[in-house]
Amino acid sequence: MHLDGYGCAGTNAVSYGLACLEMEAVDSGLRSLVSVQGSLAMFAIHAYGSDEHKDEWLPGMATGAQIGCFGLTEPDFGSNPAGMRTVARRDGDDWVLNGTKLWITNGSIADVAVVWARTDDRIRGFVVPTETKGFSANEIHQKLSLRASVTSELVLEDVCLPGRAVLPGVAGLAGPLGCLNEARFGIIFGALGAARDSLAVATDYATTRKVFDKPLAAYQLDELRTSPEDDPRTNYQDDPRIDSQDDLISSLQARRARGWDASGRDLLPGHAIPAPHPAVPRTPIRSQATARRRRTTSISGAPDVSLIPNVSSLSNPG
Ligand SMILES: Cc1cc2nc3c(=O)[nH]c(=O)nc-3n(C[C@H](O)[C@H](O)[C@H](O)COP(=O)(O)OP(=O)(O)OC[C@H]3O[C@@H](n4cnc5c(N)ncnc54)[C@H](O)[C@@H]3O)c2cc1C
């Protein structure tokens, strides 16, 4: 949504961040889907792709009609992508890709994958239509978090691509790392959205849940005790540092947000642990705020999953 042209919204950074914040307040998986689509897959094509790549993919991806994924991480190389084993070798004018990517958001629903592979000329990015012979994606099931987003393994077995499939605008790790930096900004804001939601759910619970005939909030609550500067609602819009895509700020904000997520969960011991999850397909986004206002304390029927504080996974790149 922050990219220009090709039907993209061209928003400024703060608007993009606030949209990520609101999406992650609904579910971290929803923000993850959008970050990977816009800041990883579309950004890679927008920043490093040929005019042909941009014309072919960006308009459809901007509307969501086409979904993209970003294949960098491998089973043995996550934090250190420089060690990647996926390889692209020349075969005449074509490229042939072989390798495996793991933990790829949107992988098995994607129309196009931006895949990073080792070549004779450093690491390069490739635009891979997922219908290409030899490409397959296996969805990872039984996840304990980010369950509202799709996470997959990508397998590339002699995937033959035309010479023009390579992203011409970048070589080396600067390519994928540039995309990760682009995504980091939305992730910082997203973490604050998850924290805000946790705080709202916990506060709501504390003021309506009666324990020993009084609302929980009438007692001193260790679970929510924290310093004012840790409050995720504190002036994030006015903080000049928030414009910087600095790792330190990212990690600081994420740490604060995770603290609030954990505090919120502490306050809802029983309600925070059921397996059912407010996944987007089961609980339309529109109805979540309404659902959250409902109070269900029964443990015999289906739990009101809307009471479960948002669980933010801050380690994934999208
Ligand atoms: C839900 C989800 C979605 C994801 N989506 C994508 C995607 O769309 N595309 C994609 O390419 N990847 C994706 N990833 C992968 C993600 O980028 C990796 O999980 C991440 O890079 C970490 O790699 P790893 O899991 O191999 O952990 P490891 O590299 O094994 O690291 C394990 C731990 O060690 C720490 N660590 C690593 N190096 C050091 C060091 N030098 N000093 C101290 N500590 C260190 C790490 O911070 C981490 O806590 C996703 C992951 C998740 C969980």
C-alpha cells in the first residue's frame, strides 16, 4: 500500500504503519499476510524488477487478486541467509532452480514467489510463477502461533525459468535484506497493534470479571503493573525515532509490545489457553470488535475465542 504506481495506494510511511497496527490488532497473521504481500514480494518486484515484471505482477498484487510470497529462509539457514543452498544455474538462456525454502508466509496460496538463490554471480532474486513445473508448496500444519496466516515449505525441483525471470536490479544479500528492512517498519507498528489489543481485552476482562464479588480491577493487579514508558499507547505517533527503520527501535518497541501481550495473557489464565483461534475465515473481521464485547465465562461450551489476547510472533520477516 506504500508503493507508487501500478494501482498501489502510495500511502506515506505513517499511514502504512497505522494500517499495519490496526491489522495486527485483529490478528498477527493478517498483518503478516499483508506485510509479505506488500513489503516483501511486491517491494522486491517494484524495487528490483524489470518493467515486464512490474507490469505483469504489480497491478494484480495491488488489488489482492494475485498473492505473492517471499522465499529466503531455508531449513538450515534462517538468521544467516548467506549460507543458503538453493541454487540457480544457467542452462543456455534459461535458469534452473533447485532447493528448499521453509517458513514461507503465503507459500501455498501464492500465484508468484520471489525466490532468492545462489548463482555464479552472487545471490539473485527470481520471479517464479507458482504454476511452473517443478515448483511445489507444502502447507505447515499444527502451528502454535500465526495460525491465521498460511506458512509453507517451498520445494524447487529443476524449476526451469526464462532468462528474464531474474530480478535485474540487485545482486547479493542487499536484495533480500533491503526487502526485510522495508517490512520491518510495518512489523514495528503491528507489534503495537497486538499489544493494544491485548491491553484492551485484559482491561475489559478486569473490569467485567467478578472475583470474590468484586471486579478484578478493584484489586491490585500485579499482572498489569508496568512503567508508563512501557505503555504501547505512549506517543508512538509523535516519536521522531519511529520514522527510522533502525533495528534497535524495532527491537525496543517489539519488546515493550511483547511485555504487554504477556501481561494481558497473565490476567486471563483460563481464557488465554484454549486451542480455537479467532482465525479470519471463521470470524469475519467486521464482527471481531462486537464479539470482543461479548462476555462468555462458561467453560462448558465453546470458549469465546475473541477473549484470547493477540499472540504476536515478532520473529518472522513478514
Ligand atoms: C510465522 C513465520 C513466518 C515466516 N515467513 C517467512 C517468509 O515469508 N519468508 C522467509 O523467507 N522466511 C520466513 N520466516 C522465517 C524467518 O525469517 C526465520 O524464522 C528467521 O529468520 C529466523 O531463522 P530460524 O527460524 O532459522 O532461526 P535460527 O537462525 O536458527 O535462530 C534461532 C535463534 O537464534 C537467534 N540468533 C541467530 N543468530 C544469532 C546470533 N548471531 N547471536 C545471537 N542470537 C542469534 C535468533 O534470533 C533466534 O532467536 C517466517 C518465520 C515464521 C516463524
